[in-house]
Amino acid sequence: MKLKVKVVPGASRTEIVGWLGDELKVRVIAVPEKGKANTAVVKVLAMALGIANSDIKLLSGATFQHKTFEINGLEDTVIAKLMSADLT
């Protein structure tokens, strides 16, 4: 499954905020240098979904706020249900 994410790097805390249209908004403390924010997003998504970091791959948007990730190991409906729960 592909998951669109809007990332806000350099935030005061790391959290999944919720859905903004078809994108999931994620704030991370990590700064956007040398892939640190991207790594932080992968970690928070993996933790929220209960999967390994290696099951999440950044497909596009490495240097932009709007990113697309590929999620392996879960069905679309499971991901949507998990992401609609309180994940903070």
C-alpha cells in the first residue's frame, strides 16, 4: 500500500497528528538534514502500525514535506483503521 504523508520537521514533539485529506500529517522533532526527519517518520509510522522499520520504504519526496511511503505487511483497511485511532 502507498501512504501519503505531510511531514513537519523540527517540531516540538514527535506525533501523528491525523488526516489532512488523503495525507497523514506527522510532526517530528528531527531536523530535515541528511535524512534525519525521514528516518524519524519511518520509526513513528512503524511503531504506530506495529511493523518493522524495514517494512516501510520512502518512494518519493525525500527532500520535500509531502512524501509517499510504501507500507508492506498490512492491508489498506488495517492501516486506515490504525491511523484513525489515537496514536499519540
